[in-house]
Amino acid sequence: MPSALPSARLAELAQAHGVATEYWDWLGRHVTVSEASIRAVLLALGVEAGDEDAVEAALADHADAPWRATLPPTVVARAGRGLEVAVHVPAGSGVRVGVELEDGGRRELTQLDRWVPDRVVDGAAVGEATFAIPDDLPLGWHHLVADVDAPVARPATTRSTLVVTPERLELPGQVAERRVVGLMAQLYQVRSSASWGVGDLRDLADLATWAAAAHDADFLLVNPLHAAEPVPPMEPSPYLPTTRRFVNPLYLRVEDIPEVAALDATARRAMAALAARGRALNAGDRIDRDAAWAVKKPALRLVFEAGLGERRAAALAEFCEREGEGLTRFATWCALADAHGLPFTQWPAALQDPEGAAVSAFVAAHPEDVDFYRWLQWLLEQQLAAAQHDATMAGMPLGVVHDLAVGVHPVGADAWGLGDALARGVTVGAPPDPFNQLGQNWSQPPWRPDRLAEQGYTPYRDMIRTVLRDSGGIRVDHILGLFRLWWIPEGATPADGTYVYLDHEALVGILVLEAQRAGAVVIGEDLGVVAPNVRDVLVERGLLGTSILWFEWDGDTVRPPESYRELCLSSVTVHDLPPTAGYLTLEHVAVREQLGLLTRPVEEERAVEEAAVDRVRAALVDRGLMAEGADVDETVVALHRWLALTPSRMLAVALPDLVGDRRAINQPGTNDEYPNWRLPLAGPDGVVLDLDDVREAPLAEAVFEALRGR
């Protein structure tokens, strides 16, 4: 991209819309963002800034915008803190403002004695009145209501969203009383003999039950279970879903659906044949989601067509009413994908508008197809609830902890259904850093901060609620994205992006509110280039951060365990690195060499990585956690003993570390060059394992004992 620098007025406009014009990179260098990047990002925010005249017009429009609306679209307050809100009315008009509470009550607000000069906006004089929001409002989702006397060209009554959030998220149950220890797993890897090629929600319940009963595990953290495409090819990455609000029906255990027992003889024979084909997929050395869905989808359709009894039909109707338009829109997109394929950008133009008449006509003509996908989400809610019940009944105080991906597929269900709540013409990613020196483009459209506020943060809230339902917690991938996100203009490189700042007070506050209501813990993945205030805010609001042992260094010195954070989930490895046995044997170097991803000679890369591993080994020996010359398994256990010396409130072990798997589940910087997200669980010899093998994991007892400091 051209490197021309922005004018002073363009920079002013960018800053007014939360677009960074400069930043400090990972090497400590000051970078000024190019004019072209700033104009492209502003355009994605709906701001025309193509030349200096447009910049001046946009600045004037931004200054007038709050005066055109009676109330701000959304106000987010903290419990126990008073707040003031500016109300704009035609000059000389009276106004009364109250709060309609979530429980149906009402509170009147007091107008403050504060004079503000009128402003001429669009040729009319507008006045400003200031009202005090009291500090004793209950937590929850309320509405501000303004009634204007003698309105001129404005509604007499205006409503906006008022959210009152907790000052701080209180840690739930035993997490507040003591350290908790748990397991991390990629669910699709964990296949049992009853799976249909992919680990499912019954496998999730069984894995959690085993971890709790055999090793006193307190939680099980799983990969994002968000929905993927309903037609092939299904995106393998759980971090690039089609939507984050709904769940992938690929994870359903068909046999656990109550209506299966009532199938007639013909349907039972068809089901048995499909089940046999599904279970045959367990022998494969790759997770084949398309093949698994090709047998599971018709099996589910068989059960759906068998119908529901009166009680179950009423429960489904209640579910659909609760989930509302969001569920219907997602189900409609799935049914349209069945009929027209994907991506939706190749559908007839009239079907690309979810609010258009053509889509309404499709729903009217295909009600059963839409109902099928709503029914699937109802089943998923039931099976997720059952997994959480089994986990907690087995002794896990937290049970299942879910993962929230940072974004969605650029042409997925949310991109179709959420309209301009997502920005167009840009994607999110990460600037260059020590681990990805060219930066990263995640191909995901970001939230538009202005549209989220205009919609009362409803899409964000509904997404959070779904992930938190029937869970003990949520891990937020790249929680830095609630503060600022790296936006990359279409066609540009990641290095040509810039930061766009979001209202973290609103986004974090809503997350805290919904987590407190769910009794859940929140873990923020705060790795990478971290803005200075982010970790302070996480601590202030009671959210945990993340520490990975291989990333914890002070220069060339291994950071001592005592220096780790207390409000933190600490582990040895993460899904973007090889399992610990693989890291110790430099699997990551060998794979990157094979794929041509190294930026320096392999001998040099191997020497650098080997030296780092040797320093970690030496630190373990110095602390008396293992003997000199310890083998790989002994080192894996010692590394988890190291974690036990930290003050971190949560500790976790990756499931592959218990069975000796050495292959990374994901190799950043690759797509089809490496089987990302497609590898089933395997032992050190590469032989595929199932859930029964996990129960006999050779290192499980030693690692869990190590994490508990025993």
C-alpha cells in the first residue's frame, strides 16, 4: 500500500472514530499508519474520507451526530457508580427521562442543574439536558425512556438500552476458595467406539466423567463448538465458524435422542446402516467432517421426520420462541445453503437479503427444512446440558468450560444474517510479532462498534449467553479484541493494517454481567501484542488471563513460576504449538522445515530452539523437579510440577500430553499444506487412539499429581 502519511484533519477524523493513526510495534518502533489504510478502514466504518472535502464533512457530521438523537443508543453503567447522560431535544422543549427496569419496574431520573448552549443542527436549534443515572440500579438490561414535550420532527417518546454491569466478576464456587486443575481437549479428536468419525457430546460427557472420577479434575476446557457449514466442504477450523451463537450439529450423538427409540422397523434398519458407516470412519487417520456429516445428517433427518410427542413438541416451541428471530434466521440460512449451496454470495441476489421478500417466500415454501435446523439446535442444547450435568455430578465444580472464537467466516451465517453489524471491506488479524513476523490475517469480518451500540449490543449479548449456557466458564480467544482489533483493508497485507478501538467498558461489562448470571468463570486469552491497560482491566473486572510456559521469558531467562499471575489459567502448551513431547523433540522445527515456513536456515532454527528447551530443562533441574538427563516423559511431568509452583488460580494439561501425542493440531501460517484441525488423537508412535485408550493414558496420574504439587 502507498506509504503517504495522513493529514492532521484525517488523523483527527480517524481518532474520532477509534481508528489508530500510529502505534508501537513488537520491536518497540513507532509506526505511523498510512493514509490509504486509514481511509480504507474509515470507509469500512461507513465514513467517507476519500478527499479532504469529505474529511471536513465527516468531521462536521461526527460532531452533530449525538445532537440528532434524543438519547444515546446504549448506555453501559457499573453497579454502585452514578452516571450522567446527555439528552437532546428541540430547543425550548421539556423532557422527562425514566428507567424501565428489566423486572417491569420504573425509576424516574433527576435532571441536573447544568446549562449547555444550544446547537444548530440541520438548520434547527437543539438543546441539551443532563440527567443523573443513580448508583443503586439493579444489575441487568433496562431501558432509558425519554418523553419530550412539543416535539418538533422527533418522536414524542424515545427508548434506548441501559445495561448495568457488575463492578467485578466474583469467581464461582471453589475457584474462589482454592486453585482448580483441569483438562484441555479438542473434542472432535476424542473419538470412542460409538462415535461416527468425530468426537461428540456423549464423548464429552464421558471424558469429563473420567477426568473427574479418576483424577479429581475440576474442569474440562474444550475447543469452540460453534456451528460450521451445513453442506460440504465444512470448515475444519473451530476458530473460523459460520456463527458463534449456535452449535455444530456434527457433535450430536444420534443414539441419545429420545425419539430414536420410537423409530419404525424401516427407519431402524436405515439408521443401523448409517451408524455402521459412521463408526467405520473412526479407523481413519484424519478427521473427515464431510464424511461424518454425510451419514449423520440423513440419520438426524430420519429422527426429525418421526415427529415429537406433545410434551417434547411444546418444549421445542418454547425453545424457538426464546431464541427468537436469531434462531430462525440461522436456520433459514442453513436451509438456503441446502437448496442453493455456498457461498451465499453466489445465491440469487434477492436471497442475499435476509429481510427481503424472497427469503420470506422461501421460508413459507420450505417450513420443514427451516424447522429441521431449529430442531437440531434444540437437541444440542439438551445434550450440552446433559454433558454439564454428568461432569458436575462426577465431581467437577466447574464442569465444561467453553471456548469463544474471535470471529466468524467472512461468508458464513453471521455475515449473511447480522447485516451491517459486521464491517465490510476489512478483515481482522494481528500485526507482526515475534512468532509471526509477517503478521496474521484471520479472514474474519469484525464487529462495527457503532452498529453494535445502535443495536443495544444484542447480537453480542445473545452470543455470550449461548456459549455460557450449561457451562462452568468461557475462554475468550484473543480477548484483546474487546479492546482493540487489528483491521486489515481488503487486498492489503497484515502489516498494512491498523488498530480500531472498541468500547471495552461496554463489551467487558456485558461479558461480566452474563458470566455472573451464569455463575461462570471467564478466561481471557491475552497472548501476543497486548495494549498497556488490558491486563489491568482484566484484573479489575475479575477476569483471568492466560500464560503458556513456553512463552514465559524474561529476555533469555526462564521466568520463575512465582512471577506468574494469580488470576490466570496457566498451561505448558496450547493448540498452536505441538504437544509437550513434540515441543521437547523439536517437532515444530521439523514441520516448519518440511512446509518451507522457516525464515532462517534449519540448522540455526534448530540450534536456537534446542537452546531454549535446554534452558527450560536446566531450570527444572535447578528447582529439583527432575534429574539431569530426564527422558521426555519425565520432563513432561516436571514441566507440570513447575506450573504447580505458580500462584495461578487455574492450571490445565492438554489431553495430548497425557497420551504422548507429538503432532500439533494446528500449524499457523498453513491451510491445506498441513492437516490443521483434522488429526485424531494418537500416541507417540502415531497410532490412532480412542476414548478407551485415553482412560489408560500412561502419564495421566503422574501429570495430575504434579499439577496438584504432590
